[in-house]
Amino acid sequence: MIRFFLVLNLLVGSVNFTIAQSIDSENLMTIGGETISVKEFLRVYNKNIDLVQDESQKNIDYYLNLYTNYKLKLKEARTLGFDKKDSYKKEFESYKNQLSKAYTTDKEVTETLVKEAYNRTTSEVKAHHILVRIQPGQDTLAAYEKIKALRSRMVKEDFTSLRTALHDGKSVFVEDLGYFSAFKMVYDFENAAFNTPLGQTSKPFRTQFGYHVVKVLDKRPSKGKVQVAHIMIANNQKDSTLVPENRIKEIFRSIQEGDSFESLAKQFSDDKSSAAKGGVMNPFKSGDIRSEIFVNTAFGLKEIGAISEPIQSQFGWHILKLISKTPVEPYEQIKVDLEQKVKRDARSKVIRQKMLEKLKQQYTISQPSLESVVAKIQKNDADDTWEVEASMEPQVFLKIESQELSYRDFLDLLNKNKRSFKASTGKSKFISNQYALFLGNNLFQYKKNNLINENEDYANVLKEYEEGLLLFDIMENKIWKGAQLDSIGLKSYYNENTSKFKSNSKITATIARSNKKKKLKAVKKMWSQGFSTDAISQKLNERDQALIFSSGDFEIDSPLIPKNMVFNKGISEIYSLDDNYVLLNISNIETPQILSFEDAKGAVISKYQSVLESKWLETLRNKYPIVINEKILSDLKKSIKTE
């Protein structure tokens, strides 16, 4: 799925047009004999244009050139047989099956399940549970009897004692699940948890993991989401002299002195994913982060902008700043997201059954008499297969509209699932169950195969899948891998363009930072007099912790260094940085150096790929003649009106 979206980033978005009906069906151009209509061109343009930030690139001529390059690559991919490869066919069918699910669901049932999920999103359940795992081939009755006995103990006994006595992490799990809401557990488990009254223990129930019982300890309205910024000093530090607790306290004092939280986060936080954003994290719910103290502290902040005392989690030391608190969004606002989640979990089985009932009404079906089928099909115990008389195998067994399925098709399913047959259940029951599966599978398959004729939106999206996969494959084959494997070409390109591949300038320095300029004046004086950084810190931080020192190698675009700084060895001037001041003591300056081929290889490959692509497109333009209907293009430009 990932590589598909890498390509189709060029094919999403929307814009509204008023298009003269007279040219909608006209041919705009041909590429290598392939005709492209105005309608087809605009469909793709419509999906791409909103992503274009530069207004000049929304020009029809500019986009037509991009589109032509796109179609040339696809033309070459088909000429070379990329669409005939087994790997392509397999992946395309996988996408097709996934896409068709959106067009083969019962919307009414889906909405009912979505509303149920929403109601469970607005509340949280706290629970303990016991799980007795069931391994393949294991006696399920024994597991069921065991969970029944453990339920009795769960009702009566202390949870901690019970966990100590029973939990082995293999066959029996006794766990405190904390608070959770919809979609955090498998659907059957979720149903048991939300339907069990407060303080009660559920009856045993089964999921794919085994048999469970769940005890509901609390039910409460959801707290919604909270968003915080944080500064984290990790528990484990490369610098053995840096004590995380001391550093976080220094930073906290700086905040109290008026320093910018965002600036401190950018400079000192070890959570690099949020540091660049001033420490701002993505919004989260109660069960999203595995640190109770972090979650409780975040939700415990009352006012926007409030800052917590330093806390320690299993990850390190943190200071939190409240950015926002958001209650659970209104139903209409998150309906689409919930619908996608519903279709991905076990709720989809309910949707499938309802859709199956509709398909039985939509299509003409000629079904066999099950009584007759049971009589005709026999089990060959000698080789453990199901069979009919040889003359019957090609005969029509089931007909859906014009599609015919033979007895052989049904026997294939029976023999595929023969292990599920149990003599104790009986032949009739087994064949009846398998026929229901056979009918359902083929009804859905018929629907999927005909969607391209029944639904234009589906046909268009499917085409985008197809073209996206082809484009990725040929680009990977002709450009991306080609550039990486062309060692001679890469070396030659590097040698001809060495000036393009330089290292960043670096300095070795100690940086003093404070929100008080007079502090840095004192530092400058003491550095000039030969005092060590440790001595200065001890002296000037005696009354307050307004000074923070950082030592090491820094690239000149580091957030710790002012943008307008002039670099010279020795003690610098005092510069403003965000809402603070900085002073540098520079011991070494490393100017940009030409990178070796090995060090620059990633950048060389990237630039060389662009060169190869340009040359390749030039070849394709010569190979596949491009003819543009200039009159239609002119009419098209006049008819487009963006809103």
C-alpha cells in the first residue's frame, strides 16, 4: 500500500470546473497512437491541482507537460510488459480486492455499527481480565472448563494475588487493562466489556486468542484528547557527565525565570520528533501512551499554557506544557474515520452478512437442491477427498446471472476445507455450511468483477491504482535502481560536479545561554580571565539557575546558534536568540569541505536519478509521437473556470 501512495501523491486533490459540454468528449491528444480525451485529462488534472502550491504550475500548458511525461512512462511500461508480470498482477488484484470492499458494504448496517462505536468512543471502561489461550489442536472443552473455574476465583479473590498465582504469560494471562474505549480491543472483547455491568464479571466468551472473562471496575465519560508540548531529557545519556535530573531542573528554573518553553524544547529536548516543533506532540487519548504518570500529568493541567513540575517516566524526565484539551468530537465530525475503523475490524462480518442478503435479491441465482447435492457428493475415505461421478464434475452446479460454476468448483472448496469436517457433525451439515460459504464468496466475487461496469467512480479509482503501480515499477526499474547500480555513471557524475557536494560548516564551542544579558557579560569577562566553564557555572548559578552551558561540535545551522552570527575563534559577541541571549567560546571552525564520493553518495544518487530521468523522457518523446489538438486545447483553456 505504501508504494502505491508514493506514486498517487500526484493524483489526489480536487477543484471545481465549468466545462463546455461540446468539448468534454473531444480528443485532446494522442501519445504513441493512444487517444486521450478532454474528459480523461481533466479528471486527472482535477485530482491533482489542489496540491500545487505554485500558482504558475496550475497553468494548463505546464500541467499538460507533466501529464504527457506521466503517460509516456505508462506507455513504455506496458510496451515492456510490466503489466504482464506475476508480481504486478498479484499486487493489483490485492489492491482491487481492498478497493472493492468500499463498494460492497451495507450502508445502513455500517451506520448502526458506526454509531455504536461512537457511543463507546465517548466513554471508557476500566477492567481486569483472564485469558486462557487455546493452541491449535488443543481441547477447547478443557479450556472452557478452566475459564469457568477461574471466573469463580476472579469474582471472589484479590486481583493481585490471583495474578501472582495464575499469570504465566503463555497459557494463562491475568492482566490489568486500565481504561480503554472503542477499537482498543477485538470486537467480541469490547462487546463483553461494555455490556457487562459495573462491578460485575462477564460470562466466559471466546475470541481468536482463547477464552476470556472480564471484570468491569469502572466506567466513565471519555476525557477526550489532550495536546501538550514537552521537554524530555532521556534517562540514558551518551555524555556521562550529564545528569538528567539536574538538567531538567536547570531547564525548569529557566522557564520560571521567563525563558521560552518552545526555544528550550528545540535546543535541549531528547525527543527529536517533537523538539523541532517546540516540543509539541500529537494529541492523544488516555490509552494511547504507555505511561500513567505522563498521561495523568497531561490531563491534570487545567489552563492552556500551564506548565508542570518535572516528572520522571520510564523514558526520562519531562516538563509538560498544556497546548489544548479537546472533548470527543461530534459524531458527524469523526463519522468517516469511525466508518473506516468499523470496516477493518470484526464488525465487518455483520456488514458482510447483511450485504449478502441484498446480493441475493439483486442477482438472478439458479441454485441446486441441497438435498440432491448431499446425495450426489460422497466422501472417499481411502484418499480423504470429496467427489462425485466423473461425468458430473463439469456440470453446472450454481449459476449467478450468466456466470456458471461447476460441481468441480464446489468440490475444490470442500476438499480445501475438508479438515473442518467432523463425523460427529455429519455430512449434511458440513456440505450445507460449505455451500453457504461457496454461494457467499461467489456472489461477492461476481459483484466485485462487475463493479467496473456498475460504478464509474470505482472504475476511475481502479485505473489510478493500475497506473500508479505501473509507474512505480518502471521508475524503480529504469531510474531508481538503475542509478544506484550504475557505479561508473555515479562516479563520473560526482567527478564532474564535485562542487555540489560539500559538508556543512561546523564549530567546536561552548555555548552559554541565558535570558539575562548581564549574566552573559559576566561569563564573557570570566572566560577572558581564564575561568573554566564549570567554575563560571558554579559561581554565577549560585543564586539562580539562569545560565545553561552546552559544549561540543555544532553545525552552524544548529538551533542553538544565531542565524546572523559571524564566526571567529575565541569569545563571540552576545547575540539575541529567540527570547534569550547566547555567548559562544569557539575553539575550532571547520569550513565546508568537498565530500568524498562515499560520504556524498546519497546526494549523488538523488541528483543522478534526475539526470537519467530527463534523458529517458527525451528518448520516450522520440519513440512515441505526441500529437496535440491545438484547437481543442485552446477551447479547453477558455472553458475552465476555477472556483
